[in-house]
Amino acid sequence: MKPIVQISLDLTNIDEALETAALAMRAGVDWLEAGTPLILAEGLHGVRKLREAFPGVPIVADLKTMDGGYLEAEMMAKAGATHVVVMARAHEETIRCVVKAGRDCGVQVMGDNMVCPDMVAGAKWLEDLGCDYVIHHIGYDERRGIAARGERMPSPLDQLREVVQAVSVPVQAVGGLTLEQAIRCPEYGAPLVVLGAPLTIDADAFRTADGDLESSLRLICEKIHAYGDVAVGVA
């Protein structure tokens, strides 16, 4: 598949999220993500506002579902989301419920393997349960806490090739990547490139990063889209 650039709107204010989303669209971003902080702050209202403003754009609702899978996915779909996120550490039945809701409501399901004891096995399990995409994810608190202790911060790139080889669905790598690393994700066979904290969002304040964000995003999108087709499932 062709590389896709997704911006994670990890903001706590819908007006700022809409402004950042408009800027991202002008720069060439393909998908918008209603980040978890935005959903916590604005709820379904935030997703609806994004859908109203960007009627033809895919919207990922990063709800990190752990229970009540069918209802949460259905609610996000009705609000305008095209993709919903369920956690691999949820019960198997919850993942099945989200997948069923996805089929019933016409949305695609992204399974997140964050904090799985075996990240590769977690990714494969998500695919086996019917997820359309795998998010290979090192958590915000996990990586920052480890780094604060003076230890090497884990990176999704550590096992990205193994995850890509283990599944046949598209993979997205998330968690503390530098811009250079994010841009190179298609080289690992991961065509879904997400840009968020701390790339475009201030990771400490959860507000838009300083600087000429639009120009930077345009260059990033051009580099990622230049990869052409990515062989999904082959690193």
C-alpha cells in the first residue's frame, strides 16, 4: 500500500485541534487522529467537530478501548470516526466485540499491542482476532519513566521488523520516534506513519509545538509519500 501520514491531535482543546488539523491537511497529511487527550477533553463532540470540518478525511478515534467494546466503537462510528482503536491487553471478547462493531458500523479496527509481554505475539493475536491494522506501540509513561531512571528508552523500532513480518495487515509504529525515525517507517514495511507528540505536539503541555509547523509537515509528507508502494507484511 502507499504510505499514509496520520497526525495525532493529542490536544485538549477542540479549537486548537481544528486549527492544527486544517494546517495538516494543507501540508498533505492523509488521516486525522482524535488523540486520547482530545477525546478525554471533548468526547464525541470533538470527533463530530472534526467530521463536520473535514467530511472526506479518515478519522482515527484513539479511545484505547479496554471494555464495552461494541458500544464504544459504535458511538465513535456514529460520531464520524472511520477507524477505532482497541487494546491487545483487553479481554479477547472485547476485541471481538470491537471487530464486530467495526463490521456492523463500517469502520476499521486498529489493534494496539502496547504493554504486551510479547509484542510480536500480541500483534499476531490482534490480527487473528480480526483487526484491520496493528499499532506497534511503546507507551508515553513507559518510555519517559525508563529514560528518567537513566536507562535506555525503548523504541517501537526495536521490534518493528519482527512485528511487520509476523502479520499480513498494515502496521503503524508509535511511541517516542524522532522525525527521522518516523519518516523511515516505510523502510521497515510499516506504511502508516503517525506524527504526534513530541514531533508536532508539545509532549509536556499537550499543545501545538512552536515553529513553522505547516512547512515542516509539508516536507515530512513529501518525504514519506515519495516512498511509493510499501510491501505490507514484508520488512
